[in-house]
Amino acid sequence: MVKSCFNCGEESPDIAKFCINCGKEFDLSFSGFNKYICLETVDKLENISLSEEEYDAIINEIITNAKINHANLINESELDENELFPLKRITLVALSFTPILSKIEGNEKSSYGFNLIKVPERLNSSQKILNILKELAHHLLAEILENVFAYILNVEKDDDLEAVIAASLKFKNAFLMDEYCSCIVQEKFTPYGFQNYDSVYEILDSFQDDLEKENALNDLNFGKSISQDIIKILDEFIDDDLIEKIKIQFNVDEIENQGFSTDFNEVSILNVEQKIKHLTSVSLAIPIKIFLEDKCQYGDILSQYSEKFKVINEINK
């Protein structure tokens, strides 16, 4: 077993307390994360040029794996998928990617974290569809980032890698991108006017720093761009027939139309090269640099995240 040095990126034996190349002491709080959080990783993320074909292959692999899971779920249910109510069909789609837990107690909000979607049981069918789609988009964004990260580093995805991505998405600008992306995906597959972009505006209102405000448009551009990849994935499972049945369900449930309006007219979709560059050099490389600058603080956070992934992933095997 070996571990990589934060300072120079060179490998040392796993039992070493100091790097055999530069002499830097290893921070035990980051044990397990050395191969992800080091200068070598930053260099790869900033300089390796991921091609459009390679990126498409990553997206297609996510689709392929989910299709296998989806077919197994349908076979296990022994039901005709086209005869199922829309909520059940959307639930099966989501379960093809990640587990869903019904929240019996607590507030009315759904949530996503550590490969688990939580949806309040007391919501009606239409509200559950809205919530599942939004939280599924959060999961798929994390899945794309994880798979790109693993591909560039040429490693197998594990609990520590997932923890790194989850922590990266907690930074304010990444959080904005993630939230905007999920709202766009939700809007694509549900009747117009039932989505709510208030969460995006709340994040934008929290930006005080001029640099944050300046970067916000870049984050929104990236969020809109990568939402198209998530929509591409879900298009393989949600056809026009299901979308039409979702509309009927909304009429049956008579939920309130938000009548929302957005003023994101300046937001645009990046070309493929720009999108991939933003993904690797901004969404992935910048958080790694921040983790490196404050190893003590983020070492504890990443360890906690990794343990949560370990528990949930073990249950879901």
C-alpha cells in the first residue's frame, strides 16, 4: 500500500510518517484521502484535457448501469410498466440510480445526501414527483462529478472519493450551480409553472463578495449546461407518454400552480469544451486546493462524510 504526498504528489509506503521525496509530514487526519487531495490531483484536473468522446462515454456508462437496474426492478415487480401510476414509474426511475426513503416525521421538504433521497410521506403524488425529480437531479450531478473525477485519476470510486465530491458541492458557488441545475431538470419533466426557483434566488441573495457575484453567472451557466446532460440521462427513462400522465396526475391532485417567473435571461449553455473545462478546473480542482490549504478543518469533515457514505453504501449493497 502507498500514499501520495500533499506537498509534492510523490508516493511513499503507507506506514511512512514523512514523504520519502520531500520530507513533508503526513497529516493523519487526511488518511485515506491522500490519493485524491494532493498537488498531483490538482495538476491533473487543471491540465488533462478530457475529450468530448470520453465525457460522453462517462454519461453513457451511467445510463447503461441504470438501465440494468431499471430492468431488474421492473422484472421484480412483475407488472407492466405502462400500467403503473406516474408516481410509481418515477419512483422506479429514481430507484434505478439511488435509494429513496419516505420521511414520516419532520418538515415538508425533501432532501438528498449521501446517495439517499428522502421524500415526505404526507405529500400527494404530484408533490412527490416534483420532489423526487429535483433530488434525483442532485444525485445525478454528484454522480457525473464522481465518475469524471475517478476517470481522470484512473481509480475506482469509493466512499472517500464520494466524500470529496459531496464536500465540494457544499461551497456556496457550487451549491448555487447544483440548485439551479436541479430546478431546470425538474421543470423539464413536469407541467410548466409548478416549479419554484426561490431556493436559487436565496443563494444569490446571500452573495456579498463582489467576486462571488461576478462568478455567479459562470456557475449558473455551468448549472444550465450540465442540466442538459442530466436531462439526456433521464430522457432514456421518461418518455412523452409518462410526461403526459404526469400532467394528468397534476390535474387530478389540483396542486397550486406557482406561476413563477425567472430573470435568468443572461444565462447561457456552454459549449462542450467550456463545460468540461469548468467541470475539471473549477468544480473539481478549486475545492481540492481549498482542502489542501486547511487540512485540519476539512480532514474532519471529509472523514465524517466518508463514514456516512460507508454506512449507506453498505446497506444498499
